[in-house]
Amino acid sequence: MISKNRIRFINALSQKKQRIETNRFIIEGEKMVQEAVQWIPDLIENIYATSDFVISSQHSMILPEEITVKELKEISTLTTPNKALAICKIPENKSVDSSLIICLDGIQDPGNMGTILRLADWFGIKDVVCSKNTVDCYNPKVLQATMGAIFRVHVHYVDLNDFLSNTELPIYGALLEGENLFTKHYERKGIIVLGNEGNGISEDIKKHIQNAITIPRFGEAESLNVATAGAIILGAFYR
């Protein structure tokens, strides 16, 4: 039986402030917990699961604490909880050492953030660098949207001005006034900057962009979703 104090602690981890103070975050759902067991077993602190949850990996020494469906609902942020929830330690910061990096300037929507991390994982990009006002990657809605990519992609929150001022990599920015993305061959080397959903790349960051690129419009749509734009741009770099 899970205690009331533990329930309060877990519920508090849905707030960014508590995640920072405790250096912990939660993941939910059978698939996400199985992915965590496979990819970050050393960071898992506790697993709470219903009786029908079975760890598929042979590498984990963590035994789930069995709870009821009712108890799972009490600690879950999901409308329909799915078998398991785990508390994990936030990993230590690592250096950025990839040759192709995604850079996020003020992305606010958790779904967009999670999808971009999933794209990074699909294309084998290990580092995503974010401005400090970008949504927290350990937000429960972001984590769900990553579909497990959060365990394989390193997310860094930095002062973007400093970071872009001190890189030797070419810097590309997704801008309306940029060069047609489809008319040039790109090396898989550089920093691809994606901007805020409503305002695009901020003026402070624009001054660092050496190569402005744009996705040509053939129809009448006013704009593209930032995660969709990121997928098209990455496709061009891997063409």
C-alpha cells in the first residue's frame, strides 16, 4: 500500500519547481517504463505497478512495488493510467559534442517539444540545445510525446547567445526569408535553430544565424507547425 506522503510527493513532481528541487521526474505507462528499464536502469528509483505489469528486460534489478488500479489513478497525471509509473533521477549534464545539433529557441508547447525530441532520436541526433525559456523536457506531457526518445537524446538548457557565440559549427535558422531548403545539398554538420511557435526565432538569436533556410510554400497555408518544419528540414539534411 502506498502512503499518503508518497502520493503527495509523486503528485508534486508534475510541477517543474519540485522536479528541480528533488532532481526527480516521473514517467508513466507500460511502454515508457519498459523503455526506461532498458535505457536508463541506473536512474530508476522506484516503479509502482499493477499486478499485470511485467518487466520485459532482463537487465533490471528493480522490483516493482505492486499497487492497485485505484492507487495508480491517485498518483497518475494521465486520464487513463496504464499499468505503471516510475520515479527517475534527472541525469547529470553532459557536454555537447555532436556534429549536428537541434537548437530550440523558446519552444513552449509540450507536444511540439516531445515530437522534436522524437525526431532527433529518429535521425540519430544525440544533442538538443534549448534556451532557458523552452518548456521543461521532464514535463509529463513532453515525456509522453517523446515516446521514449528522452532516454536516448541529451537535452541541454543554456544561454543560447553564449552557446552560439562560442561554436565553430555552421548555424542554420528556419526563417521565412531564407534560402529555399530544396535547392541546396547540406552536410550533416551544423546547428539547426527552430524558433517559438508564435514569434519564430528571437531577434537576439537571429544575429548568430549564418545560413537562413526556408521551406517553400506551394499552397495557401499561413504557417507550418514547428515540429513539422523540423521534420522537413532534417529530411533535407539527411537526403
